Amino acid sequence: MTGLSDLTPRYRSIIPDWEAFAATCVRPLPPICRVNTLRCEPSHVLERFAAQGIVAEPMPWDEALLRTEVPVGRTLEHWLGLIYVQEATQTIPVLALDPQPGECILDLCAAPGGKTTQIAARMANRGCLVANEPNGRRQPSLLANINRLGVLVATVTSYRGDSFPSSGPYDRILVDAPCSAEGTLRKESSLRGGATSSSIERLAALQRRLIVRAYDLLKPGGTLVYSTCTFAPEENEAVVAHLLGASDARVVRPGLHDSFSPGLTTWNDEEYPEAIQDTVRIYPHQIDSGGGYLACLVRPR
């Protein structure tokens, strides 16, 4: 497929149904929005869309996620905070995190706020949610989305994630790590050739520090979800393997969409613990969205 030749030698051997993957990657993303259940139920948004002639249907694995025939980012529903425009893949880490009302939760890399606001909705605006974003240029979007969607439980901080202070322990922590973003190649065509090795190495070093720091902040019995939007094993399985080698963390298999792929236990000359196969690789053709990776880890009691 045109535009994917540079990805072929690096990832072709690990991606199932390569032809379907390649065909999907060069198609535009379908319009998707997440209903903000802090303000209304999905049925209310469906009714409002229907009155405007906007055809929408819930995704089979999450009724709050709607696929529409046209983009809805400029609708009144968006400006009222009834919806958040978000790729389907980007909602999955929070489903794996499974936040509950009344818990104390940390989103370590929070901007622009899609996952932060989704966590708050799952918490029903009850508990404590710390949304951390060290990048000052990204903080305004985080604050704007928290306000627009009516999130009341979030405290915004601006610490470096790898040196976040010991303010926990937390019941659940999300590390949606800065990454080489190869999984966003459907909307960023420049990424269809893959990330550079120097970029992958630099980001992987940061990711290892982030996941270790996050685990240090987790309470016994707590859940940590590590996620990226890249295909690179150096930023995915290798980072989780680093944590497993440096701590007593355990990988657990999240209950998610059954079409996703398991994590890799080997890559080039590297071997990873067998438990890594219970992590999750998400490829664009599996749910007609972007690509990504996530690992669900727990701290023993």
C-alpha cells in the first residue's frame, strides 16, 4: 500500500491481516464522539442528533461512544459539553482502568483532557481526580475541556510526571504516555513512514521513568494502566517489561473488545516475560480507529 512501505519491514511480521491494516490506514477516520454522561444520557444526544438529521449509532462495546455520518465537533452539543470528539481507540485505556465513584485517581499525562473527562464521568463526579500536565502549552486545553464537560472532582497540577510528588497512594493511575504516535497515522500522514529510531529511544527512556514513578504512587491492590498510541515495541512491551523487572507489579488481562491482539513476548533479539501477552495491541483495522497499546497492572496487597 502506498505510504506504508517504510512500516512494512519493521511491523509487517507482527500485525495480523496486513492487507486489511494497510487498507484501513489510508482511509479517513470515521467521526466518533463520546457522550458526556455527567451532563446527559446517550439517548438524549441521539434524540438531539436525530432532530437535526444527524445519523448516529452507538458502538456495540460502549453505548456512550457514538459513530456519526458527519463530524459533530462544531455542533451545539459539543459546545454545551454534551459530547467529546474522541477516537474510539483513545477511549479504551479508561475502560481498562475501570474508575469507580469515590476513588482517588491520578491521570499522570492528562492534556488535552479526553481521558481525564472520561475518568470523571466513570467516577460520576464523586471522589478525587488529579489531572497532571507538565506542558504549559497544553494546559489551557485541559482546563477548557474540564470546564466545558462539567468535571467537578479534578485538581490540575503541572509536575514532571517522572518526579510527581508522593501525594498518594492512589487507587488507580493512568499513564497515557508521550509517545512516537505512529498509531495516529490515519490523521497524520507524515507518520505512515514510521517514527525515527532516535525518537523512539528518547521517548522510551521517558516512558520507563514515568511507569516506575506511577507504580511507586499506587496503593496495594491498586490498578495502573499504561497506554500509548504507537506500534513500537520499545515504547510498549519493553517499557512494561522494565517495570516488571524493577518491581512486584503483576499484569492482568483487561476485559475488553475480543478482536484486539495480545502483547508481544519477543521482538528482534529481545524477549519479554510471558505475562506481557496479557497486554493489548490495538490495530486500526480491528475497530476502524487509530492504533494503540495498553497494559493493565496491579500492585499486590
